[in-house]
Amino acid sequence: MFGLFFFILFNPGVSELLCTSSDLEMSYTFCDSTAHAFMFNLTPCSTMNKSLWKAALTWIPRSDIIFLKIVFNVWYDGAKALHWKEVICSGADDEYSVCGMLKGETLAAAFDIKGARTKFPKGNYSIILQGFSDDSEKNMIICLNFTMVVKQDAF
């Protein structure tokens, strides 16, 4: 089953249903109370598909992106399952299109998410994605809180 979810995130604190299918349900909210200009779509809306998820992102950052550190945390049924940090932009020899963007410019990118090859056990997932403009993680420029409910085991 193929699905598509698309959203524009302008309203802080409002939880929105992004995607629902027979095996997956996803929703989001922002972690902070500031309005954002952010769009995202993903196909398919399923954890059973053996191919990659196709994603498209549009984002208008509220500050210059010279340095960008991403922190990704996943909880599965209340237990921490993954903690990952990566410096995406360091200000020198950066390979991503977001690096060097100025406040108010529009980032538009399409990419694959290889996580679709992962077999997700049935259960509730909380996914926090944070972006910082400094290595000390004091200046957060974006924070998204996704809720993912896997309705059936893929095994």
C-alpha cells in the first residue's frame, strides 16, 4: 500500500496526523513554541515495503546555517532505542546543500531514507530530531517530535 504524507508546519504545539495506513501511523509536533516554515513528504506510508522511502523537504531556516549538528533520539515503547549525533555542516568543505544557507533562504531537497529496510517491531516510537547551530548544543534552530505507531510486526 502506497501513501503520501505532506505537511506544512506553521502552528507550534499543534499535533497533526501525517500518515496512516494498515500498518503505520505517524504524527508530529514541534518541540518549541515558535512557528516554523517547514514542509516534508514521504512515500510510501508503510513499514512493510521492502524498497526505500522517498522523501522531499522544504525548510526556511530562521538563522544562517554555517554550522549544523543533528541530534536524533528514538524511544521504543518508552525505552531509549537510539541516540545519534552528526555534524552536518562545519563551515569547511561541507557536502550538504543546507550548509552555508542564509536566514530566510529556502532549502528544497529530495532524498532516500534507507531506514525503510529496517523491520520495525510492533509498538510506539517517539522520535526527536534536533538541529543546533553550535557544537555545545545550546543554540537549537529546529526541533521536531514525531510519533510513530507500528500496528503490526513485519516479521
